[in-house]
Amino acid sequence: METSSVVSGGSVIDTSPVSSAKVNWKQVGAFIALTFGLTWSLDLVIFLTGGLNNPSVVVGLQTQMLLPAFSAMILGMFFFKDSPIYIKTNRTTSRWFIWYFIIFTLMYLAVFIVTLFNPSVLFSLNTVLILPGILGLILLIVLRLVGGKNSFSIVNMAGGKPIFWLLFGMGILAYTGLQTVLSWLFKMGTPVDIAMMQAQASISGMAYPLFMVIVAAQTLLLGPFLGLVVTFGEEYGWRGYLQTALMKLGKIKAIILVGIIWGVWHMPVILMGFNYPLHPVLGAFLFIPYCVGLAFILGYAVLKSKAVWLAAFLHALFNQSLSYFMGMFYTPTDTVTSFGIGWPTIIILLLITLLILRDPIWNKAED
């Protein structure tokens, strides 16, 4: 039996009975230990080799995003015998994609190591990395067509209905666009230099309006799909495995815990100046409640659609669109005190969370 929630006096209270089954804390602990161990070891290497000033940091951060799914897959395939992806029992076509993703992660790690010692090859190798991501999507589609819908849904890697991708995608665009509008209204940054943008359009040989349309299409339409396999690395780990494993605590408690763990996982790179360069220590702690709020949005999308790939798409779209709006229209002066990823946005996320918690799905038992 699943837990439920009610809204009382404007606040959400988790009042539902917890399932009689218990969370397998041994497996959850193994996942967290492996994911954090691999990620923070990678972050230590980045820190010792120049931090965010290291040219290889872009590949390193992308590799970091792959590690939650990599950890969940290694443990699920070889150590968790009750896992739907256990190597001796999973005979669906999804197993070939899992193998591909493991190789994909190791390849990213290899590229990071090579560029660490030879930064001159960074541009060429970073460009080449786009191809395995595209091949991964093609392989995914082929395996889905060959194996059928259940080949991925039974291993918690469903794609979900297109209507969910459209509706939630539009919601993410509205949300990230709103952050830029609010920062502009409250004068929390500076407008992007239009003359500079026009100069870039001129250099590319395009009229300024056409240039803006093409950049928007590349960033908001094509970009999320090119980065889909990379963001799947986080979403299969956090939403696909961990959120599912913690559901026996109740949906709300599970998502809060996932959000806290997700935020703490980011701390090393934020302390190095990522996301909050003016206030790295404050930012490292501020990002935890921010991740909890974002975990409710992505977790809700998974609950509604039963689709981890939808969460991967929304994650990629969120990253792309927030960078696009902030980079092309209005750039915050201080990311801690402005809308986008600062403390004002946490208030927005709280309001969104209270809104989505009114959906009856929070009272519905898991299938």
C-alpha cells in the first residue's frame, strides 16, 4: 500500500501508510557508495589538475553525468540478483543497450584521460564524442522496434507517450524562460549585447532574425536529443534506480531523499566554482534544496509517464534552455541572488512543488 498526501491550509502533509515492504538499504547504500566514490574521485582528479580552468573539464563533467547510471547498471547486472537487468535473467533486447552504455561511459572516461595529458586533441575528440551519442539513440530505437515496448519498460527504461514529452517539454521551456524574465524585471543582471549578436550573425553570413531562429532551433530542438544519452546517465541512476528503490518510503519522502542525495553529489564541482562562481561554499549548500525542487518536477514526470527517458529529455532540455535564455537575452550578475539557479528560484520551485502535489497520483498505489 502506497502513502498518500493531503493539502491542509496550503501545505502538503504525507499521511499515507508506508508499504509493508522495506527498502533494501544494502543495495541503496552500495549504489550511493559506488556513484559517489567514482564521481568524487573524478572530481578530485579535476581539482588536482587545475580545477575548472583545466581544458578537459567539459569532458570530465559529462563523464560525471554518466556515472550514476553506470553504477546502477554494474550493480544491477552483476550483483543485485533481484534486479530486472541482472545478467542471468534479463533476456530482453534492452541488455544490448546496457552494454553499449557501459562501453559509452568507459569511452568518455578514456577521452577525459587522454585530453588530460594532451589538451591539444580536446577539440577533435570532443567533436567525435557526438557520434557515439547519436549511435546510442539509433541503437535504442532499433532495439525498441525489435524487442517491443516491454523490452525496455520492464527494466525501467520506458520512453513514454509523445504527449508527455510535448507537455512537459513546453512546461520546462516556460519555466526556464520565466527565470530570465524575472531576473530582467528585478534587474538582477545585464541584457546581452545585441550589437555583438548582430556581429556574430554577420560573420556567419546570415540576417540577424534568421541567425536567432537557427540558434534557437539548434539549442532547444536538436541540442536535447544530441545530449540525451548523457543526461540518461543521471536520470537512470537517480530517477530510474534510486527513486524506484526508495518508493517504499512513500513517494514524497523518496523524492525528497533523492533530491538531497543528488544535491550533495554535486558539491565538489560547485565548491570549485561551478554554477556559483562568486559564492562557491554558499552555492554548494544552496544547490541541495534546488535539487530537491527539481527532483519533484522530474520525479513527477516519471510518475506520470512511467518513462525515465522522458526525464532524460527534460534534464537535457532544462540545461540547454536555461543556458540559451541566460546567454542570448539576459545574463544574471550573481547566480546565487538571481532567478535561474539562485535562492529566488527555490521559492518558485516550492510553489511548483505544492501545485504538482495536488495531483491525485501522489495518493495512487504504485503498479
